Amino acid sequence: MRFRVAEQHKLSNAHSSFRVVQQSGREVEWANRFLDQHRVRGVADSTLRSYAHDLLHFLRWWAAAHKTAAITKEALTESTFLDYIRWQVDQYPAPAAASINRRVGTVERALRLEFPDAPRLFAPGFQNWYWRQSRLGYGRLRPALTQLRVKTPKRLIVPLSIDEVHRFWHSFRTSRDLAIVGLMVLHGLRSCEVLALNREDLQLPELQIRVPGKGKKIRVLPLDHDSVKLLDHYLCLERPPQCGLPLFVSLKGPSRGHRMTAAGLRSLFRHHRQTSGVRKANAHRFRHTFASDMLRAGISLPALMHLMGHAQIQTTMVYLHLTPQDVWEQYARAVAQLTRPTPPKQS
């Protein structure tokens, strides 16, 4: 049995445009009910697409392992997810631990929604109630449920060096492209935030910009003088007339004047990675570089949290890492202020 994810644009707002269907076009009802529920909650389309592909991945494994596409309450056992994880780990190359955990979490929620009275879906020893403290150690203890997950390696943020940023920056020729990179490396914007910007979001006289972030949250950020110059030059000399709302648009070809797409931005970065020789240059790496540079400059965590558009300060704290050079410099400054014992005077 074959499955696929189909995108349908003529559905009502209460239905997800991404549908998990069989090869014949028949919908997988339990999977699409889960997607519709999250559509009503206002989840972003990119998240719905990710959920749909996670469910698709599980369905393909289930059909191959059980020789049937039907999932029943009786067929779900304590070893279902454990077998699913083992199968993924045995793949070559094996998917990242975060990808495995995301897939398992998505499928678990979907199946619990469909079969609320189903037997335990985790292997014995992996599902136990315990009490945990709230984030950052404040507040009262609250119950939590352990989950069957793969251990994820500690996340290591590797920013670009000054030379890498310099080489990549100087490979661009248009003010539009320079403004896009500037908003990422000088202001920490996500690629999706840059693409979603409208002309009215720019407030150049006030040196600020209104950014539509994740969860439809709007934040107002200050603009650097260099960014203002690039944006002004792009608006005055490069942006085609009568483009409507979008800020960054295609400058040539049949799509000239239309909003720049994610695929177009990826193609732009791919080309300049090759021409500049900076293989690690991508939109999110520039965001990492911005956060690391801000912390080294002494910005406070709450201020950086606002600039980055994080909902939790724990996400911002990921960037609190120290290189050997940072440790040496801080040690040298501290040692210089120590009170040193004076040697005894020679009589």
C-alpha cells in the first residue's frame, strides 16, 4: 500500500491543506483528523506540512512491517513505537535523533487522539509518572510523563568567523541581496521572517522594522545604519514599481515583481556558497552568528531574547557557549585584578 502527502487549496479554513492520502486518492482519516485539529488551533502551514510527512513516514513503515494499511486499537502494542525507533536507527544513513523523536511524538499524539482508550503504547519502563520542577527551577513541582525517546546529542552552535562573513558578503552585487544578508547577520532574522516582510513593515525614518515572527507574533527591532542604507538603495533603485505589499521580490525573469520564494532564497545562498567558498553559509548560520556576536558584545539575555523572537529564554541560553579564547581572555582579566601576595623584604 502506497501513501503520499497531497496539498489541496480548495478546502475550508477548518481543514488542513496538507492531506495524507493513499495512492488511489482515498484519505487516511485518522491522520487528517489530527491535521485538521491543529489547523483549527492556528498552527502554521510549515508545521502542518511537517506533521503530515511525519505521519506519512510512520504509515509507510507500518504498511511494510504489518502488510496492511489498517491501524486498529488491537494492533497497537507496547512495542509499536520501540519497533518503529529500532527500524529508523537501523537505516543507513540513520536519521538524526531529533528527527526520530519528532516523528514518534507526532504519531503518538495522533494515535492517542484516535484511540484514547488504547493500551499503553510504550515499552515497559519507559512510561512512568514523576514530579519535575518548572523551567529554570521556579514555581511548584508539577507532574510529567516520561517518554520513549532517543537521546539527542548536545547542541553545539558554531558561528561563522569574521573572514567567512566578509567573503560571503562581498560575493553579492545587488542591494537586495546585501539587505537580506544584512537583516540576518546584523539583526538575527529568520529566513521565513525576511521573506514575509512587507513594504509597510519598514520604518526607515525611525530606524526600526516590524518583524512578523513565529506564531504570528510581531516584534519591533532597531535597524543598523548600514542596513538602512542598503534597504533605501534597494527601494529607490532596484525594486520594480507597483510590486504591492511584498518587500523582497524577484528582480528578473517571469516572476519579476512577485514575492521572493523560499526556493529562490535557497538557490541564491547555494550559488554564493559556491562562488565564495564558504560552505557553511546558510540563513540560520547567520542567525547563530548574530546571537553569538551579541553575547560577546555584552548584551543581556532578555534583550537578546526579544531580538531573536524566542518564546522561552532557554532557547536563547543555547548560545551561551565559551570558546577556549573566551576562557583565556576572561581569565586574564580576572587575574589582573587579583590581590597578589608581596614577597617578604630581605633584611
